[in-house]
Amino acid sequence: MSPVIGHHLAQVNIARLIAPLESPQLAGFVARLPEINALAERSPGFVWRMVDDKGADSTGLRPDVTDDMLLINCSVWESVEALHDYAYRSAHLRVMARRREWFERPAEAHQALWWVPAGHRPTVAEAMDRIALLRRHGPTPHAFTFRHRFPAPGPAADPAPTA
């Protein structure tokens, strides 16, 4: 499937740290962030990634103000295939294989995919709403997974329902 003209794929994933970001337990994760972010930016089909106020990465953002241990990662890609190739067919996979060293095992959906108009950049609130939609309704065209994908919407797509 070729990239969709007019729409891009947004993705969000959240994870709860097992220790504070500045702790020795997270040093391996923190050390790999610049490499993995640069890899994403060089990957075919990459469009954009969410960054904090300093412009480095999204570890300074808190998607839940009551939970300092919850991190968010959000990015936009030309297609599901481009994101899948980066996530599962690049050096990213080696880092992801170590996630249990740094993050709690999620008890519910922690990643969502959805289509956005080309040029749109999701906010933290929008991304968290998509995870909430997936948790509440399962995969739909408004929030889905790699396993249960939906095609890009047509020109007169309905807006996403509220979480």
C-alpha cells in the first residue's frame, strides 16, 4: 500500500516508568533516546514527532498531571507500513525488546493509531483521547492498532467521537 495522499498516520504510545527518568535504572533508556529519535527522523515515511518545550524529545511532557511516571510518545507517518517498518524492522526493535527493564507492563491499551489530515500535528490531549477511545470502544476507524487496521478516510470523513 502506498502512502495516502491527503492523510497521514498518527501514533501515540504511553508507558509508565519503573523509576524516575533521572535514576540509574533508566540510564540505558535515556542514553538511547537521541539515537532512536534520529533513526525515526531518517526513516522513510517519517513526518513529525512530538517534542517538549526544549525541542529534544517528549520525556518532559506529562500526559497525566497526576502521574509523573507516565511518558508519552506521539509521531506522524506517511503510512501504517512506514511506521511498522520503523517500529519492527529497524534498530528501534532492539531498544523496544528491553522495555521491561524501564517500563511497567501495561494493563490496558497503551498505543493507538489514527488518520489525520496531512499537516496536522496532534496535541497531548488529542493523543490521550485516542487511547481512551481505543480502551472504551476497541479498534475503530478513529483509534486502531497494527493488528486491527483501518484505511485512511475519504474526503468527507466524520470527526472522531469523544472519549
